[in-house]
Amino acid sequence: MELVACLSTGKGTWGHVNRLITDGKWDKIILITNEYGKENFSKDNNTELISVNMNQGLIELREEIFSNLKGKFNGTEVAVNFISGAGREHMALVSALLKLGVGIRLMALTKNGVEEV
């Protein structure tokens, strides 16, 4: 299963996303971020960083995420994590995923490891 997550602002959220990546078993990881995240997040070969303009309007942000994610998923469901980022970024990502026709499974790092919530 592919993991899609926002990689944005919030104290300690990059660490959560990084642990989610390393502790989970993912076919592919796609992180929605900005230019700062793309330049500064240490990623492995299985991780793709997609830089978007987080300051644009909600519909424009959704469309940019949608166009960047189109054709990237093999299955009908993706794992999603919303620990990092703001509500409008999360709303744009959910809307883009639903527009792509994929189901979502909310995943998080818990005291028991990576779990669906």
C-alpha cells in the first residue's frame, strides 16, 4: 500500500512522519510539502517529495495536489497521515484523493507501532 502524508509545519511532526515511514511497510511513500520540506527532509529511494504552493487558495491547492498525484497509485486505497500540516492542507489532500477515486485508510504511529485509526 502507498502512504501519502503532508510534511508541513508543527513541532515534532517531521519526526512522526519519519518514524511512520521507517516503521511501516509501504510500497511507495509520497509526501506533500513545500519547497523548504523538499530541500530539507532526508528521504530514502522509496519516498517522493511533491512540492506545492501551500499559500494558494483551497481549490487551487487541491487541483495542484490532484494533478501531482494522478497516476501514482496502483491500488484502490492509500494510507494517509495528517499529523503534519494545517487543516486546509489536509482538506485539499482529502479532496484530491477522493477526486482521484481512491479510498483512504488513516494511519498513525501509536505506542503499539503503525496502526490504522
